Amino acid sequence: MKNKIMTGSEAVSLIKDGDTLVTAAAGLIGYPEYLVKCLVERYQKTQSPRGLTLVSGCGHAVWDERGDSRFALPGLLKRHICTHPDAAPPLRKMLENNEVECYILPQGVLNQLYRASAAKQAGIISKIGLGTYVDPRQEGGKVNDAAKAQEDLVELINIKGEEWLFYNTFPINVAFVRATTADEKGNLTIEHEALKLESLEIATCAKSHGGIVIAQVKQVTTYGSLNPKAVVVPGVLVDAIVIAEDQEVNHRQTPGTFYSPYLSGELRQPLAMQNLVKDELEPIDIIARRAAFELFPGAVVNIGIGIGAALGPVADLEGISKHITLTVELGVFGGTPAPIPNFGCAVNPEAFISHSNMFDFYHGGGLDITFLGAAEIDKEGNVNVSKFGNRIAGTGGFIDISQSTPRVVFVSYFKAKGFEAKVSDGKLQIIKQGDVVKLKEKVGQISFSGKVAAAKNQDVTVITERAVFKLGKEGLILTEIAPGVDLEEDILKQMEFKPIISKDLKEMDARIFKPGRMGIFDDVI
């Protein structure tokens, strides 16, 4: 049996100039930090390997120097195929300066491409991305000038009179995977990891193209001692095993936790009783409390990062939590989604599946409703979360989720930067309007297409602290306003366009603006 155990420097010496390298992670959850550190140190000493293509199926960083931020070295990368580069500011700046070609694809599609590439298929056909910046009639996923003259990864095709997008596969030469334990043959288990991710998919993809798979692990055990059902990557796919050094830094379960059995599903955490009733409500509470009205018993739900995360405590307070199933796109069913810095996993989950399998479920309409943030919204119902001027943020799973879910709720402050308001006597009082307009005449980039959504009768709601909109065939319709706000001064004058105003325009439910339980599900649960 070949000895596969190597030092980090020995393993990364197998990588050649021009290789395509893929990693599996969600933020830093599952990220092979030690392998990347060794690779970067080799490059700094030898200027090799050069001109790599880095493929990241999620946002592989947490807004600091770790994760994909380490790749921000001149000459190390030629191309970055990714979903959410905003999380790696040093690398993002290189993309914005056209030092590295950048393609941003939908997160679910990119993770499914690994499987197609592993099977040596030409690509996958999907409607995900139609009408957005991924559509070749807009940008084709090429989000900087350096990528514009390069080959197309996305094509528009027609099948039986319907428009589809064809996503081309590409070979992978090197896969970095992370696990808890490896046996001497390279079989990998993930007992301490918080997610399954797409380790098997990228490993099979690399091997099918004659590439190599390097595994970062916490420990090694004897061959034959692992439970075969617990093995997530068979040893036949693994070429090198590296035991991470300084694991408190280089092999953390999440950015905020070295290791918790409650996040890995090994133990269930007793949930302490919490006082969920707030004495004073803030604008974010108003958004979350109004959003709770969109829930219903039996719903399978996705909640995005940011304002949407505030919905969880409201659902608990209203008693609806145990009657719905929360999911996280990284492959988690049930439990309580963990907040930052552990976002992406969950406490007391019901089930883990792979990253790509979760998007099979999402793309197939498995979700009933999703709650997503929005940075810019225009009169046609288009939403931008991905690019602002020269700043390249990316979308993560936003396109996949928003286009495939029948009911989409966008949650957002009405204005940004300096906005202040308070809730008093059952009314919303605007103290400072805010300097940045979020409801724009035209968004800077289309991450969600209002026209595509309206054409397929998708149920789309926009909830802010002072106004609620619905998407109709002709664009956004103002349907509700908060008590205490002035329609003309606080809403219409603070937008770049005049929305359609519903004939049945009404005030938001008064219970939203009073602390305590609203009792909105008492008659159905």
C-alpha cells in the first residue's frame, strides 16, 4: 500500500504552473487553510506554481486575511471562477483591478458542474441565471474586463421553443479536500466537520481528468478501522494526506469555533429558555415581524444571511418554528441556523446532505419560501446584490434560490447609510432618512430578474421597515405602509421612481409595532 502521508510542502509541490485548483468550503467551514498556507508559502519562495485558475464553489473567506484572501499575490492566479468574492477583500481588489480574470456563476450551478465534469459531460442545461448578469445577453458571468475577451462558460440555447442556459464544464487538475480522519489508504471521514460540502464531487472531478486530490486532516488511523458508511471520500481518489499543523488556527470547524459536537451533529444541544420579548422594537424587528406573516405551517424555508436571520427569533416567539423546516443551502435540514461567525451550519440539525444535492432539491422547487436580502431594487422588480460600481460582490446561492422558489420575500431597509428610526406608541418615527437610495430607477447589475419572475407568476414580496411592495406584471406595487410614516415625504420622495400604488393600500398590521407576541398563528397551529 502506497504511503500517501506527506508534509504540506511535499504535497503542494505536486501542483504545476497553469493548473486549475478547486477547494470545498463555506466561508472557512471546511476550508483547507493549512494546504492553502503551504501553497502560498511555496509560491512566495519559488514563484511557482504560477497562473493558476482557482475555483471556489462558495464564498471561501470571512473578510480578513484567511481563506481565498491568501491567493492575492501577483502572478499566482490567472483566473478566478467563483460565486462570492466579496468575502476575500484582497483578492476581490485584484479582480476589480483586472489583475485576475473573474467569472461569477450561481453557487448551485457551479457545484453541479463538478459532477458533470467528473462524468466528462460537456456541461449542464439550466434555467437558473436567465435574465441576470449570467445570461450571455448581459455579461455571461464575466464580471470584469479581464474576462471579457476569454472563452464563454455560459451559452444561451433553445430547446423546443424554450430558452435555457448551457454551462460548459472545465477540467480540474487539483482538488483540496478537508476531513477529520484519514486511514492509511486515504479513506476520509468528517465526524468533526460542520458540513458535508462537495468534497466527493471535486475529488471525482479531479481524478476523472487525471488530476490529483490532496486531503487535509486532523488525524490518521490504521487502514480498515473506519466505518465504511462514514467514509465520504474513498481512498482510491486520494493521492496525498496532510495532517494540519497548528490546528487551532488551520483546522477550525468554523471561523468562530474550533470544535463543537453540536455543530457537527454528534450531540444535541439543550436549548436554554430565552426571553424573546424585546421591550423596545427597532427597524430590523419591524422587518422581521412583518416577514413572519409570510410563514405558514409545514413550510420548507431558506433564510439568507443578514436581515433575514432576524426572522428566526420572531418565528420562535410566535410558536411557528416547530411547524416549519429551516434549511441552509450548504446542505443542512432542520435545527437552528447558526449566526455569524458560524453562519452556514446549524445547531441540532435533522440531516446533512452534500452541497450540490441541496441545490438539486432547491432547483427542483423543494423550497416553499425564501427570505433574502436586497441591496438595490428597481421599478421592474429587478434586484442587485452582486455589483456596485466597480465593487464585485458576487451572489453566492442568491440566483439559484431566488429563481427556483415559488415565494420569494426580499427583506431590506428602505434606505441605507445613516438611516435612523424608532418605534413609539405603535408607530414608526423616521429620525434620519439615510443617504443611500435603495429603490433605484435602474439597478447596477441584475441578480434577480423581475421580468422573468413576473412572466412565470412568481410570488415576490419586498418588505422594508416602512413599506411593503408586491411584484406585478407591470412592476412593483406599493401595498402597505407603516403607521406613522407619510406616503409622500417618507416613501415616494425617498425613491428614484414612482411605484404603482395599490387601490387597496393599507397600513401594516398594528401588532407589528407593539412589543410582544403578535399571535398571528394562534388559529392555525
